[in-house]
Amino acid sequence: MKRVVATGTFDLLHPGHLYYLEESRKLGDELHVIVARDANVRHKPKPVIPEEQRLKLVSALKPVDRAWLGDPLDMWKPIRMLNPSIITIGFNQHFSEEALRDGLAKQGIGAEVVRIGRYEKDTYCSSRIIVDEVLKRHGCVRKDPLLP
């Protein structure tokens, strides 16, 4: 059996997330998704939707066989437990594919790393685009260009 693991924050679910998970699911027999813990999200502002709610939403998506919250202290723990054949990352996730491969090797995990391409069929396929549109419609201006 070929197990695929996808990871992400999955805040403000949008068509880009669904595309990422659908494409990930096509690569194997089952798809497990690791949803980032609120406290572990450091590369962007903290999620709007709490982790338990994000987990529930991702779990309900058709391509997902099982979703898990990440470990609060050891990001490799769920990967070791699941022992996937493939780990997918989204086109805009802040992972170096080579660094991820090196980390997997150090953990004794022989998973292939696959970056899923960009989804461009719908306008609202990015949390940043959604937030920008909400602000625009309400006459607000983004003060911090680094916010999603």
C-alpha cells in the first residue's frame, strides 16, 4: 500500500487547498494529512481558525483518508508513525525539498518528496487573496504586506 502524507496549516480553506489534497491523493492508495498546530505556525501570522476546527474541516474533505494534528514538539513524530511512501508539499510551502529529504534521511524515513504545482483555475485559491478581497470590499488597507 502506498501511503501519502500532505502537510499544511489549512487556514481559510479554499480551492487551492482542495487541489493540493486531490493531487496528493492521486499519488497513492491513501492520504493522511498533518494539520499544523497553532503554536507551531511561525512562518506567517497565527491561523484565524483554531487547530481543532481546521482538523475537523480537513478531515471532512473527500480526498482525505485521515487527518492528524502535528506534534507540538517533534515535527517528525507523526511522519515516523505514518511511515509514508510519499510526502507532498504545496507550491508555496516554505520547505526546501532538499532540506526535507535530508531531514527524512536522518529520521530513517525513505519517503519520496513531491511538490504539488500551483492551482490557477479559480480566483480565490490563496488565503492572501481572500484576505485582500475582504479588506478591499470593506474599505480597509493592509498595513503589513507580510500578512497572508
